[in-house]
Amino acid sequence: MTVLFPALQSATTKEALRFGDRTLTYADLALVAGALAHRLRRLDHDRPRVAIWATASLETSVATVAALLAGVPAVPINPKAGERELAHIVSDSTPALVLAPPGTDLPSELHRVAREDVSIEGGAGDLPPEVESETPALIVYTSGTTGPPKGVVLPRRAIASTLDALEDAWQWTADDVLVHALPLFHVHGLILAILGPLRRGGTVHHIGRFSTQQIARELTGEATMMFGVPTMYHRIASEVATDHTLANALRDARLLVSGSAALPMRDHQLITEATGQQVVERYGMTETLMNTSVRADGPRKPGTVGPPLRGVELRLIDEDGNTVELGDTETVGEIQVRGPNLFTGYLNRPDATAEAFDGDWFRTGDMATRDTDGYVRIVGRKATDLIKSGGYKIGAGEIENALLEHPGVAEVAVTGEPDPDLGERIVAWVVPSDEPAVKETELVDHVAKLLSPHKRPRAVRFLGALPRNHMGKVMKRALDT
């Protein structure tokens, strides 16, 4: 039976969590989370789940740790969730209790659920005994891009295996201090960036709202690692060449990690040119937690998400159902994975669970190629990013990276739309930069020169901004094709 947080048992005065000027040591955390865990263990066993109003706060961290100590499944809820989405999550997960910071106004959809305010003071007593590794730990809801959000049931085993695989890949130790500004209702911000440091016995500093100035201060001080999403690194890339304080702070970091979406090549290059640092990318999903990562001690290949993590098996399956050979970088296949990092199923959706698997392999829906070293290069989602044009199978991500190399392009998304001759034609949705207005023909020729003529956009549509979700991912289905 795996102990999720060994450092809580020793309960030292080492700082565990810092949110702004509020902190908790491991001794503090053991007391307050342990006391709450004992109360949670007395919940009605017919409805043992708890919801967590997941603000970026000490209270959310304490509530999550307490639920894990108690062996009670927790449902992190996005405080910005819309009425319909929130109502679905509450009715689907049927929590017995909602945990929230004191004084927080909860929406009407949660008024019928009993509430307990999370205290970060006081507490006493021993920690509860550990529970079995297959016990459901968290139920994290998907973004719901193809229907109502599905509740992904993550067992303790998946959390422990993913965090331990990252310990190996990133040489993550108790000496590391992680800084980030991620929200705490999803895998990246909560599991990796809060539970990860706590499992290692390290420290996490959450800075609240992201700013390059605050990141620079943290990395100049105690912080050794940073986790971020591409929108954050894009801000860094746009400032780092002229902000010497930021450049020096990043230069001294042990590890910079980007995730949740692909980091454009141009941002990779700008950060490396100014700091010498190469940002590490990794790849995971709510259902699988982490699957691959560039290693801290391995070759950095910008544009790839590295080889499979320890314990994870990965294969690519082409459109005909055949396994793509390792090193075949011309053939695109769907990523399928299996290992201890996988979820146990979708809550109340055995049909969706069965559909998601090919035997014991989880179908990710992500399309990729893989080089001879096993490094995975994701080209997009099967449903939205694999474009079949003129007999070719083309990954949207490759074209997006090429367009981002043009100085007239600030942001871009590439989609396919029906075409009577080609099957699908390539459409580029471009947010122009501050450069002189770029012409459509110039961008088309730019792609044809860098890649191949059949990969050039057949149409370019200019926008003021791309539609994005709360994680900064572009919502291609919202683009009017």
C-alpha cells in the first residue's frame, strides 16, 4: 500500500505551500488536513464524494490533501464553470459535501449540497491510515468539447505512478521549489503542480495571477522549477530578449516545463536564444495523467513531447489499424497507451469507457509521429487536426508552426473544411502581429516553401483573437468553417 505523502508523516517545519504571503509547513498541513480527513471519513457512505470549490488557494490544497488522506473521492470544480456545466457536474457526481474557502459565495447549483468551510488553522490527531491503491482519489471532469463533460475517475495508483515517473524523468527532489500560476481544478495545476511537490516533500509557490515580473522574482529567489502553459511562455518569449532580469532568472532555473498544449517553435527559439534554457514539454490527458516527457537528463528536441515515461507503454496506430514502426516519421498514427497511469473509467458512463479502449489500450484521439529515439511529435487531434487533402494526411500542427515563423503572424490555428475536389482544404485562421499587414498570398507561399506545396493553406482568414478555453487551448470547433 503506497503512502501518498510521506513528508506529512514526519510533519517537519519545512514550508510545504505558499500562496502569496500565506504559508503552511508540513507540520501545519498534517494537522489541518488530517483533522478535516477524519471528519470526511464520517460522511454518509451512500454518497461518499465531496466537491471542492477549486480556487487557487491554500484551502483548495488542504481540502484535496484531506480528501486523499480520508480515501474520499474529490471532485474539483472550476469556479468559472457556467450554469449548465456546473449543474451537470453536481447532478452527475452527487457530492455529499462541498468544501470551500470561508466567505466564498457559491452559485445556486451548489446550494442544495451541504457545505463545510475549510480552515487552515488548528487541528489535531493522527493521520488516518492509508487506503488501497485502487480507491478512487479524484473525479476530474473533461472540458466537454464533444458533449457534456465526463467525470474521469482517477485512482490513487494513477496519481502515485505518474508523479513517481516524473520524479524519474525530471530528477525531481525534495530540494526543488516549484513556482506556478495555474488554476487548481485540473490535472496540470492540481495533480502535477500541487500534489507533485507534496509527494516529493518539496515546496510549491503559487503566485496567483501570472506575471513575468513575479516569475522572475521567484526564480531569482528560492524557486528551481516553473510549470506553465503556452500562453504564459508566449508572454515570456515576447519579453525575455529585452528584460534582462527575466532572462537571468530563467537562465538560473533548473527546469522549465510547458504543458496542456503545444508550445510553438518560435517561442522555444526566442527563450533559448535569450537564456540558453530549453523548455521541456510533456504530454498527458485527464484520463491518462502523464504519458511522455522530455527528460531533464536527455536530449532536448523542441517540438516533441519526449519518449514514454517509466511504466507507460505507447503505440501509434494508423488509419488501417496497423502499428506504426518506430522511426517511421512519415506515417501519422493515433497515440494509444496503457500502464498504471490510466483512469478506471468514466463516472456513470460504461458505454463511453468501453468505446475509449482498444482492448487494454486507451485511445487518446491524438495523432503523432515517433522518431527512432522514441520521441513523440504530436500533430493534432484526430477529430480536428488531421486534415485529409488531395490524398494526403496532413497534421495541422506542422502548418501552424510554419506560419508562426513568419513575422506577420502572432497566433494561428489551422483547420480543414470540406472541398469538392480535395476532400478537405487547409484553412489558416491568423491573428496578425504588429508588423505591416501581411498578405494572404505571402503566407501561402511561406508555407509552401518551408514544407511542401500540398501543405499550403488554400484560404487564410484574419481574426482579432482565437477562441480559447480556460486552459488557453484553441477551440477549433468554435471557428466558423
